[in-house]
Amino acid sequence: MDLAILLLAAGQSSRMRGADKLLESVEGKPLIEVMAGRALEVSDAVYVTLPSLDHPRSEALKGMTITPVPVPEAQEGMGASIRAGIKALKGTPKGVMILPGDMPDLSVSDLHHVAAQWQTSPQSILRGASRDDLPGHPVIFPQRVFSRLAELRGDRGARDILAGEMITRVPLPGRNALTDLDTPEAWAAWRARNG
């Protein structure tokens, strides 16, 4: 496939009050391992941003055929992760799916669906959306914007790039495209909903 996946997992988990959201258990495994495994079901070119290569999150990825990407400037925000991830891409993928690591409702089927839609329009930016059309994740960017992604700064992610582009929204079930878990309360509510 000509699509790389960039799993964003270099954040500080600052709202978790000492816990690490990406090491929370989902399906009996750390969330970061689950999300990387789902990404690998869609692409064999999976890059995972990390605060450092010796961070505890790295241990959860041992044995997986992913490319770890250290982000020394991770405290800067999402811009640093995207910038580092884009610069780490090998070869010339035609697109990159940016996938936040803290969205456990995004299934393999969801990722496949967005990727399949992009294959029919590889110069477009595609964005996962809720069933009621609220924009969310993942987002696929074509190669033509890689140079702009590689210059991102701050914690706005790629919002400035998205603001100047036509975006094709891809509806996903329920709120799968929106559910990110940043606090202990959000995790508790998610677990209560999911049994």
C-alpha cells in the first residue's frame, strides 16, 4: 500500500494525573500496543512517535514491525510529533494517515474504510467523522502537503493546513472518530460504556 500510518504517541498524558493513558489496558493490552496492531492491519509502514526510545511505551511495542520515532521536543505539542513523523517516513508514500494514539474506539474496520476511500481520491485530504458528521480522526494527507506537515509547530496539530484545503469527511460508526480519552474520568466513563 502507498499509505503510511503515523501513530501519535509522544504526548505527556498531563491530564491523567500521573497515569499514562497510552499504557491503559484495552482488550488486555496497553492501548499503544492495541492501536499499533490495528494500524499494522491496514499498512505495513507504521511509524509511532514516542517521547524517547527508552520510554516505557517502547516496551509495549517490542516485537512489532513498527518504526519508532523519538520526539525530543514532544512537550511542544502535536506539531512536534507530526513534524518528526513526517521527516522519518521512508521511501515516498503517496499519503500518510495521522492517527492519535488515545482513540480506542477507532477499529481496524474504521481505518480500512478511511484508507479505501482515500485510494479512490489520493490527492484529497480525508477526515474521519462521526455518524452525525462532526470532524474527527483519523486524517489522511496526500504527499503534496508533506513539506507543510514537516514544518508544523506548537499544539494545533495540522489545523492550519486543514483550514486551507477541501476536506472529504468519511463517516464512521457512532462517535468512533471523536472519542479520545485524556483523563481518568474519561477512561472510567468509557469502561462503563464498554463493559
